[in-house]
Amino acid sequence: MTQENNRQEEEVLFEVEPEAAGMRLDVYLAAVTDESLSRTYLQKLMEQGMVFVNGTAQGLKKQKVRPGDRILLRFPPPRPVKAQPEPIPLAVVYEDEAVIVVNKPKGMVVHPAPGNESGTLVNALLYHCRDLSSIGGVIRPGIVHRIDKNTSGLLMAAKNDKAHLSLAAQLKAHSITRVYEALVYDNLKEDRGTIDQPLGRDPENRLRMAVLAQKGKRAVTHWEVLERFGRFTRIQARLETGRTHQIRVHMAFIHHPLMGDMVYGPKKPVMGISTQMLHARTLGFIHPVTEKYMEFHAPLPEEFEKTLKALRGNQ
């Protein structure tokens, strides 16, 4: 996949890889944009003549892509977005006057953005909490850190500015405990290891992250094998830093991309899974008010458990 960026991400050019042959155009675009743009939004762009295949505007969502196709995706000028409260169910793990910890489901975007302006975690938090810290602005109130749309698990939010500043300082000092579980391709030879590779925006595709030896920011992931299945391995990964897509990029860098990750791994679903198998299992921090360490755990989601059961049954 390649990208040409002529107007600071207002235009993105993709080149279809051989393994993506036969995918529907809207499905392909949703996958390579990391599901950050909803398929409905992408279909609207197609209807508006904003998607070009080999230079021709393409409005058919069922159009199949072919290897070597060059797909230009244009975005309309951004318009102001303000998060609104919405009565969306939340899996609250912990809550007090300063912080709230939730177990975010796979498929939920953390905060509003073009293509995902409602139905986000922020919309749900605004309805549930009413008051959140103002530091994140009108789009990301209370949000101290994020996890990807298709990553499930624990996420904390701040209810006031004092709590926000405390939690943000802990993140900057790398003192917050963040442990994930993941399924990755193939068998890792070692039982544990550390990946210390700098990450930054991929210069050829600004929608992705990449290992950048010169211009990247330091990123450190500690991984450990939990279970081996031959073709796949279950691991836990502890973040020392918290860069965008860090675990996904680091594991792909050592040739063990996450199962279902069609952005950094194989471009076809496996075992019916087309998004990364990654779950934020453990989150720990010093409470901004009590100054006591608190740690929370979220069980694996049903899809993850079913996949593990299937893998064990195939052994």
C-alpha cells in the first residue's frame, strides 16, 4: 500500500496489494483506513464522486478491487464537530468524583471525528457523567489516552482538570500499568522479549504508523508468550510507552502481526476475523485524589474466548 499526500491528508492514494484481490471497494477502504472511517461514510464519499479507481470516479460500493489498482480517496473540507451526550450503554468498571474506568467494546470509536461523529465513547461518557475535564476540548473531553476502535478493553477518563493533569503526567512518566492480550501470527521462538523501536507516521501512508529509525519517537513493548497454537500465538504485551498502534506495529515489525489486523498484517480475514485481536486487559494508576495505586482487570471479550477455544480444538 502506498499513499500520496498532496493536501495534508485531504487526499490519500492506495495501491491494492495482491492479497486484497476481490475485496469490495468499500470493505477494502474501511480496512486500509483502519476502520477509523465508517463504511457508511466511505459509501457517501463514493456517492459524492470522492473515490477514484485508476483515475475514474467510482460510485459502486460493490466494485471489486484488483491487484495494482490505484485508489484515490478525497476528503471534503473538515467542519467543526462537537461531541453531544448520547444514552449509550457503558460497561463501567470503576467510578468516583475524579475518574471513571470503562471496558470499551470492540467497534466503538473513542471520540468523534469525520465519519464517526456520534456513537462514540465520549458521547456515552458525556451522557453518563455530565461533567468531564475540559482539557481535551469539545471533541475529546476527559480523554487522557485512547485505544483503537477495534481494540477492546480498559480505558480511563478524567472528570475534572486536576485529575486529567495527574493522569496525563503519569502517562508521560510511563508509570501507568497497561497490559494487553493479543493473538499473533506464527510461533514466537522465544518465551518473552522487548521491542525497542521508534515509531512515527509512515511517510508513504499517513494513515498508518511505522518504525522510523531517524524521525520516530521512542517506543518500547515488552511481550510474553501465554499460549502456543503453532500457526498462532497468544501473548501479553506490556506498554512502557504508548504510541499510536504501538503493539500492532511492533509485532508486525518482528514478523508476527496480530491476527485479523488487515492494516499491518495479511489483507484477508482469518477464521472469520477481519480486525485485530487485541484487548486492553489490565490498567493501573495512582489515583489523582487519594494518591493510592489502583489496578483494574477486564476479562477477554466473547469473540476472543471463542477464537481461543477454536484454536485449542485444532491442536
